[in-house]
Amino acid sequence: MSMNNQEAAEKMAYHLGFQNKQSKDGNGNCLYRGPNELKCALGCLIPDELYESKFDYGGLGLGWNACGLINYGPEILRNLDEDLLLYFQIIHDSYSPSEWRNTIQSYMNKFPEDVNKEKALEAYDKGCSDRLKNGSN
């Protein structure tokens, strides 16, 4: 059930494009799992049965960052590149959805070499397209 960096990058990019909303609590804090079934980029990598609320509210500060999730979270994340997860966490947490595509594109040169950058961007575009076909904003 583990995934590689390419699969993770494509899944996170697709998720951001499809969801098109930040996952935040009422105080504006980003969450791996938020209200209305929203998930952040990293949250979509965590299977429901492995998610624990301490990932958001406990552990390291307010919640666990990418490093905390890799080291102490679900085993499914342990083989993934920490920087890749951190870049997607920054994209979700620090930029508005209208900026996500351009921000993914600007971070692509920092992605690990085993990630096909164009396929990650295509996954984002497919998520956007599927969202629009689904009638969501």
C-alpha cells in the first residue's frame, strides 16, 4: 500500500485541482482533514483508516508538518521525499487556490528527480477538469 514520489505528486496535484479549496478550521489554521470533508494536499495521501486527529491538533506545534508525518505518521508516507511533501504543504497552506497551478509550476524545479514534473502538472489540470465536469467550483 506504499506509494512512490511520482504517485504522491500526481495524487496531491490532482487533489488540489479537484478540491480547489483550502482545508482550514474556523480560526484559519490549515488542516490535513478539515470541515466538509476537505483535505489538504498531504491529507489526501492519508487513508481514512490511518488518519488520527493528532496529525492536526497535537504533536509538533499546532499540528504535524511534513517531517512529523513522515517520521511519526502513517507508514505509507515513510518512503516519500520530505521536501516534496513540504512543497505541496506550502502550496496548500500559503497560496490561494487561484495561485496553485502557477505555484506548482514554480516549485517543479525543486521536486525530486524521480518525479516527472509535467505529469504532476497534468494531474492538477485533470483535477480541475474533473471538478468542472462534476459541476463543482
